[in-house]
Amino acid sequence: MIENQKIRPAQVIGPLGEPLTLENLPPADTRRWVVRRKAEVVAAVNGGLLTIEEVLERYGLTLEEFASWQRAVDRSGMQGLRVTRIQHYRDLYERQLKY
């Protein structure tokens, strides 16, 4: 009898259109989170390559931190992940909601 098995894709499409696999995700000991690495992790979760729980454990992130990355990508794409532009994109999003 086949139980409910979690079917995980071998690869997903990364933020730059390249194939993304478990092997080419950022290393678990990553401490410097540049835009591309954040976007790769978000794409891995969105594509089913990793679960949110696996990401939190693997990278030592908080749920709030990862959720903020997801919101930034949903709202503004990869550019929304730039630390230097967070306030700009937040203001832009809030203005869009008003109208």
C-alpha cells in the first residue's frame, strides 16, 4: 500500500530563470544574505523544493524574517529584497494600497 508520500521536485526554476536544486542552494552556514541568495531560498520554498520548516532549521532564520523575504518578492520582485531599498518599496506598496 502506498502511503501519502511527499513528492518533491528534483529542481525548480530559480529567480534568474536557472534550474535550482538542493545542491546549488546557498550553503547551510550562510551568514551574508545577498539578494540572489534570499531569492533562491524563496523560490525553493515556492517551488516545493524545501518546506518553510526546513528553511528555518537549515539556515537558522526566524519565521518572521523568511516571511518578510516572501512578502518582498511578492510585492516588488528581487529588488524588494535589497536592504537599502526596503523603506522605498514599503512606502510604494502602501501608496498603491490607498488607491
